[in-house]
Amino acid sequence: MDDQNQPPKPPGYSEPPNQGPRLRPNERDVRDLKVAQNLVMVASIAGPVSLFIGGVFLATAGLVCAIIALKKLNALSTRLTDVAAPAKRLKRSCIIGIAVCSIALVLNAVSAYLMYPAVLEALESGDYGNLAPGTDLGTTPKGNSTWG
């Protein structure tokens, strides 16, 4: 309902304490809320996916998206418009996204640091079979193939 179709207020009625009249959000506030919502969604997906594929860059991208979204949501939650309540609720998801992406980034960075000497040795020697122990990459004799 708009303000014109509201029933008349009884005399002596005032707004709730510490709350002025709620203003309608402008287009920019609504657009910023949708952008922040998309950024939070990217961060919520990028963190767990980077844990599975071991992506330092994906975790970093998710963390950057979550930090940008948090800044937008902090600005929106202080406004006296109708977007303040959804922005406050979305901030919780954003903080969880920051935590997951941070954990994924740390775990992936430690893993990359520990794997770096083995990868460097494999690049120098040309023997990539040592990177995945338990697999017999390149150790099958050429005459013993199923296809030829």
C-alpha cells in the first residue's frame, strides 16, 4: 500500500521510539542490494568449490567478492529505508562467506607451498609420475597396451 491509501492514524499516535518514518529506497539502494546479494552468492559458492579443486585464485576471488559485498551491506544497513532489514540479514551470510573463503585460501596456500618443491622437481626432470603416488603414469610398457 502506498501512503495515500493508509487508514488515518488516531490522534496522539506517534511513530515508534528511535524510529522515524521508513523511507522508500531509491533505485541505487535496490541495485546495490542486488549486487551485494550476487557477490555474496559468488563468495558462498567459490569458497567450497576452491577447497575441492585446490584453487588459490578462486578462494581469493571469493574473498574479494565477500569483502566488497560486506562494505555495500554495511552502507545499506545504516539507511532508514526498506532495504536495511534485508541488508542486515544478508550480512550474516556475507560474514560466513568471508570465513569459508579465508579458510579455503589458507588451506590452498599451504597445500601449494608444500607441493611446490615436488612440482618444481617434476618440471626440471620431466618425470611427472612422482606427482601422484600410487598411479602408474608412464610406466606401462609400449607393447602391453590394450589398444595397440
